[in-house]
Amino acid sequence: MSRPRKVAIGADHGGYELKAVLAAHLQAAGYQVSDVGTSSREAVDYPVFARAVAEAVSSGAADVGIMIDGAGIGSCMAANKVPGVRAALAYDLSSARNSREHNNANVLTLGAGLIGAGLAKQIVDTWLATECTETRHLNRVAMFGEEVSDLNLSDQDIERVVSRLHEILGPMPAAEPKGASVGADPDAAREFVRLGATGLTSVAPAERPGDIPGDLARYIDHTLLKPAATEEQIRKLCAEALEFNFRSVCINPTWVSLAASLLRGSEVLTCTVVGFPLGATEPAIKAMEARRAIRNGAREIDMVLNIGALKSGDDALVLRDIRAVVEDCVDGGAVCKVILETALLTDDEKRRASELARQARAHFVKTSTGFSTGGATVSDVALMAEVVRGAGMEVKASGGISSYDDAKAMIEAGATRLGASASIGIVREAKATSVSA
């Protein structure tokens, strides 16, 4: 391939600012730059722009393409769906050089949340200056376009693959599916493949907590968020969660890898916090926190919304703040809970915050961090549930729940999840209540 001169460049809202920097850099270097969008910081869907970049390359309108989103991963996947495109994610000079020299990549994807503008310029310069000339590399690249014959998987093969995926990923939160799933119906799976599907997802029905008080533990996120928590205490927390079969452990991000390893293979999920406890960090930083936590093994993310922006009436910023985390949670197969910090809000602000979380397609709204002036109240839970219930969202009550009576009152008001550090005492009290009844 000759040295490229025409470059198509695109980005989603997360990569918009870096796109502008790189477009100017390329133009200054003498490249012909075609900007396919996006044109603002308003939230958009990255696959749309990744495909536009890829199609410009595939059609010959551009020699190469560059696409930027938050992490670069999703855009790479989307671009590679376009025939003739060889998209590669680069995060340093070595990966940029290798993607061209060994793989003859014609689309480069970058993660604006992972690299700065200075490194991005160096990556782009290296990528554009590198060529694939070795015959052995070119021969391997030619194999990319070769047709793959049908896998002809047996029912047992498909069952083994699905079973192994469940073992690796653990229980996955999801809406209850309608009808048969591909994991339970191999013939349906093959038919989807025949019709053109390139990926299939098999998810077990969403687990719902059972009767109260008998199954109260499955409502509870067993929580330790104190800044002075030690490794020994986290290990103890996870052991208790396994013993009592709590829904999750909720811990600070630094402990996610440890907790995920201790809980692997069990029903207990790993939950962590983002933007905690103030909520006053930038949306991009919260999204980056969420991505890192998910990579480390978190399956649930409790984020604190931008309380000051909400009270200032800047609903657009609050929506962008929540959506940034929700999108990365959805991409990573994690649940997103939005902490409102209700003790600091008026009833109108609680409704607005819940509605914004609903618009951002979060999975839960949550009352409190436990680090402010107050915790969960029955009236707040009922108010939040009223706003979000119609969207299939749930409510987590957290902060100050210390007894079985507290827990029962929150559940009756509409909570389907409880955050508590007094979890063991609550469950033991519930069992005692069940026996005496």
C-alpha cells in the first residue's frame, strides 16, 4: 500500500475534542482530511461514526481512517464489520507500528479516555509513516478475507460453549428474556447464524429476590466503603458474603480485583463505586473509572451523579454525566446504579434526578452514599420508585439501614436492593423473625 494522503476521521462525543486536535494536526502535515462527525459534545452512538469512517476507506474515498471514542474498542469492532476494512486499536507507539507493519491496518481506533493529545499525535504519525512490505506479512493479511466454512457445531458443542462462558463471566444481570434463548435451543442458534448473525448472546433469566424474610440476603449489597478498610477486612467481607449468599459486595475500586478473584464462580457479584462520594468529577473521568473497574471484575457500578449541577438546574450536564457511565456499563455487561444523595435534594430535585437517570437508561436509582447528612428514607424510596418503575428500573436503598424492620420497610416502599454494612445482623434478625412466625 502506498503512503496514505487522504484521511477520514470521526469520533463520538467522548472523542470529539481529540478529533479536532488530530484533524488540525493532520492538515498541518499536508494530509487531506475528511471529517465525518460528530460535530458536538452531545451524546451519540459511536458505531454510526465508526461505520462512516470505515465506509469511506472501503469505498476508496479515503486511503485510511481514524476513529476516536472513549476506549477505542467498540469502534474497532464496528469498523471491522465493513468489507475490506482492517481496523486496529492502538494505545502506544509499538501497537501503532505493529498494526501497520504486520497487519496492514487501514483504520486506526483510539481511546480518548486512555491517552492524551500529545501521545495521540505521536501514535497517528507513527501509524501513517509505517508500511506493510514484508511478503510473509502481506500473505497473512490476505488470509483475513478468506471465507470461513460452517463450524457445524453439535448440540453438545454449543451447550459446552455456553456453559463455559457462564463459568467465566459468572451470573449476569439482565432483563428476563421473552421466549426460548439460543443457549437452550441449538437449532435456533444455527438458524440465526444461517441468517447472518455473527454473534449470539445467551443470558440466564434475571434473578429476583425471593420471599421476605426468608431470602432477604439476596436483596443486600454487603458493603464496606470506609477509606481505612484493609485487605484483611475485604477478605473477611467476601467470606461473609459467600457464607450468607448476599447479592454483592460493595467495595472501593482499589479492592475490585481482589474481591472478584475471591468471589469467582459464586452467585455473589462484585460491586464498586464511581465518582464517590461527592459526584463532582468530570463525566469522562467517571466513565474511565467505570471502564477500569469493569475490566478488573466489577459487575455493578454505583455512581454518584453531579449533585451541584442538578441543584444548579444544569440537567444537560447531569444527563451527560450519567449517560457516560451507563454506556460503558452496557458495553462491559455491568449494571449501573445512580446515587442521588437524597438527603441533599428537594423532592422536585429527587424526581428530576430519577427522570434523568431514566432517560440515560440506568438500571437503578440509589438513595445515598452513606457519607452525607442522611441516608435512605421510606418516602424517598417510594418517590423514586414511582418515577422509574415504568421504565423497568429498580431502586436501591442505602444509608442507615441497620435492622430487619428498616430493611422490610424499604422493600415494601419499592426497593429491590439494599446497601448495608450491618448486613449480617439484619439477616440473622430476619431468620429469627421467620422462625418465630
